[in-house]
Amino acid sequence: MSKVLKSHIALLLVNLIYGANFSIVKEVVPSSIQSFALVVLRAGSAAILFWVTSVFLPKEKVARKDFIMLLLLGVFGVAINQLLFIRGLELSKPIDASIIMIFNPIIVLILEMIFLKEKVSVIRTIGIIVGISGASMLLVFKGDFSFSGPVISFGNMLIFINCISWAFFLVLVKPLMLKYRTVTIMKWVFAFGFVYVLPFGYPQLHVFDAAGIGFVAWACIGYILVASTYLAYFLNTYALAELTPSVASVYIYMQPVIATIIAIALKQDKPDAMKFVSAALVVVGIYLAGDRSRRRKNPEADIAGAEQ
């Protein structure tokens, strides 16, 4: 199996994980744990898991100049991303958040052109548009979203800022992925990220009643800490060693498809022609956005472009 195919499989797994994460977070925040306390647990547990994982791998020294980028990645990939996502989702609704995150690939595409000097092909652009169309059809025709109301609007604004922050992370981490292992990068990103989020989350974590929540709540928190943080970040960053940030981001269109499939399997929804057409558009969009013909033969050019 080629590295490119493994990277695509990794992204599919990431979005399987994220597809369920919206509802799981809503299940425990704020009923079982407050938003910023959960962020501290996410950052802290991921930092520990990545550092422990690194012990079993050959040592890899990070160049001093690259620590500046790692510090920034801790801001965009952990602090802003997780603080605003969890808090925004607490105030908003999962479907609203899903709709807002559709714009992530467009933002990534723009940032790619600015920071990585990428030339975006027409086919890839068409793929992103087709993917947006499919994901939008699935989400909008559900009919249970609302951008109105001051609380919901504020939550949606936080999620949109999180969307932009995640786009910056995907683009800025790419050059480092061509130089270091995934675990090497992520152990530092989460170590710095934990330092950033601790002042925000410690007061809430201090009053967190760990013994007062049930098994289901702990199972949900465990899923968030291990699956949607450690495993998802690992797989997402791993894929960036072979694929461009915009290809990685376009997989986000799979999330509403996955959520719909789960709903149908649980008999919470029924299949119809619109759902099949929407899912087909998403798959076609991802295929076109993958456009292998435009991948660079000299990946070091990405590093040079990003460091200018």
C-alpha cells in the first residue's frame, strides 16, 4: 500500500472520528464538565500520550529555528482551535458548527497560495466546489439549523474563528511534516498548547467533580481525549506528509455524510434520493480535490516557500 493511499485512509478515519465528536462534546459540555476544563484535559492528555509515544521511537532533534513555528502551531492548533471550538459548540448547535466548518477548505486553499506558494489547479477548485455542494445539501435540507439569536450567533462566531485557526494550523504545519516525524511535531505542539490553555481552564478544572459524573460521561470524555485529540491529530498530521493541506481539509465534507449514515443505521433518519446524490457529490469532490497530477515532485520547495 502506497504512502499516498495510507494518507487518504488516515484522513477518512479522522473524519469518522470528528463526525461523531460534535454530538459527543454536546453530551458532556456543560452538563458534566465545563468547556475550558475539557480543553485542558485534552491538551494535557495529548501532550502526555505523544511524549510517551516518542520514547519508543528513535530520538529526533528539532532545529532551534523551528521552535518558533512550533510555538505558533500550539496557538493555532491547540489554544485558539480547541478553546473556541468547545466554547462555541457549547453555545451553538452541532449542525450549525458543521455548516460553518464547510468553509475550512476554502480558507486553507487561500492560505496555501499565500504561505506555500501553491498553484491551485482548476480541477482541485471544482472539486472543492462540488464537495461544498454535496455537504451543504445534506446539512441545509435537514432543516434543524438556525443562525439566529444572540447566544447562538456568538457561538457560531467562535466556531468560525476556530475554523480559520485550524486552516492556519494545517498550512503552517506542512513544511515541518517534510522534516520531522508526526510524533516529534505533535509532542511539542501539545506541550506548548497545554501551557497556553492552562490559565483559561484551571479555574474550571479545579471545581470539576470527577467522581460525580457517570460511566457514560467518562466514556464520552475518554473518546474526546484519546480518539478526537490524540489519534485524530496524529492521523491528520501524518497525512500532511504526503498530501497538501487543501486535500486534507476537503475531507471535512465527509463528516455530514458519516453523520447521516450513522443516523440511518440507528433508524434516526431515512435514506432518500437527495442523500444519495449529496453523498455522491462529496465523494466526487474529494476525488477531484485530490488531483494527483499537480503534486510537486520536489517537496523541499514547499519548505523554501514557507520560510521566505
